[in-house]
Amino acid sequence: MDPVSHLLRMARVMANLDRHCLLGGSTKMAVPQRQRLEAQFHVLLEGECQLLMAGAVLEMKPGDFVLIPSGSPHRIITPGQGTMHTTTEVAGDSFITTHSSDGGSPVIDLFCGHYAFDSGAGAVLFRSLPDPVHVALGASPDSDRTLRMLSTLMRDEAQYTGTGTAAILSALSTVLLAMVLRATGGSATEALWTAASDPRIARTIESVLKDPGADWPIERLAREASMSRATFLRHFTHETGMTVGVFVTRSRVMAAAELLASSDATIATIAGQVGYQSESAFTRAFRSEIGQTPARFRRDQRGHAGRTTPPGKSLIP
């Protein structure tokens, strides 16, 4: 399985399309803070707008996708002159349709939603991404072609709003996330470690994700990348935004979280399977990344599964 598909499966991501925004000019829309283990996303199909978040201003153009892993509150503002308008909402069976309060003709076509993910691998994955992630999916011919097809499907389904609409829009939103996590080159404003542009670094990332329990000294990874130790360390940090040690630890913790939730193996056994020589060292690393001990995490996962279907249940088999 390729790295992005593997990560999404471990993270147990579920996509939800919340609203279809057809906003007129000079309109501001407030997007509130999401709950824990939820991250907002926006994909702009037509027009231009600004996304304002904690003092930062993102200029969005057609084909742009913005992911906010922290779920932080922000605003969407459309261009125009005169008084700034608010928004009105029309509730539907599958999503909310949002318009400008003055009833003006739409200048943007924007889909907004959120991803729910689990407290193990999902939390580690989303925390490891830039906040926000801004990707121009229309920047390359391949992604632009795929985006156009997705846009047509999303628009058609949004207009149909019939049986299965919510499930279809959720699946299409998951496709968008996969496209973002594999976006390379000039498509992303910041480096995404899930899509390292240097094939040598990408090869080492894939190797660790496939076998996190192996021994991964820097010298071995450098040889696999056909680089000197110093060059590899420099390139790896530049491509991923994290050190090799942090990456290996996170890969092991994500794999361990999946094993804790899905198997009856002892914690000591799982520690060995993901590359730790002692249970205490594993517990320290796990608690540092997840915020819980492995034992508490397993109890919470099983208690939650006994009450209801996990909100971050994977859409990827």
C-alpha cells in the first residue's frame, strides 16, 4: 500500500461536507472552532476570496484547498466595495447552503467541511502537518484534470441532494484529502512530509512507514537515500519540516496506536513490534505524542468502540 493510503487508513479519517457557500461580493463568513480531533477544510471551485486566520491572510483562487489541522476559528471574506455583508443559511438533508445576507449574485463557489480522525494515528498525522495547509490543486495538469472532474461531481451531487448524497460527498472529500497529502512541488505553500519532492527522501519515508519496527539508524537511512549523513539530515529536515528522530518516533507511535486498538497483544509485545527495546521507553514516546499511556489509550479505544461507532472510522479499506 502506498504511504498516503496507508496513513489515511491508520488515521481512520472520515470526511464530512458541512456547507456549500455561494457568496456574493463584500461578504464575511465566520467559521468557528472545531471540536477536538476535527479539522476544517475548504475547496474553492470558482471565484476568489481571502481566508483570515490568526493574523495570517491566505489568498484563495479556483482549485485551491485549505486544511486547518488545528480546527482553529477563521473567516472567509469575498472581494467587493461598500458595506460588508453577513450570511444566511438554508438547511438541507445533507449540508447547509450559505448565501450573502443581501441576496447578491454569487462571486465564489466554495465547499466547506471537516475531517474527523482518531486520537491515535490520526491525531499524530494531523498535528504533523503545517497549520494551515494551502495547496493549489489546479497548479499541475494532472491534479487540475482530477479536480475538474471532482468539482463537476460535487456540484452535480450538491444540486441533486438525493439518497446517498451525504455519503458521496464524504467520499469525494476524502479523495481531496488524499490529493492534498500527495501534493508536491509548487502546489503547496509549505513542505508536506507526506509528499516529499526529493525521491530519495520519499523513498526513506516509505521504507520507515512500511516497517516502523526495524532498526533505523541515520546511517542506514542515509545509505538508502544514497547521501552522506550530513547531506541526508539537511535534506530530510528541509523536505519534511522535522528531524529524522521525530519522524521515526511518530511513525512508530502511529503503528502502535493501530495495534493497540485492533489487537490483543500485550503492550510489551507491541513495543517490540514497533522498534522499542523496553516497554518504559515505548510508554514515554507514546505518551509524548498521544498524551496518554498505551494502557489508557487502549482502554479508551475499547470503551468507545463498545458504546458507538468511532467518529473517525476509516473510509479507506
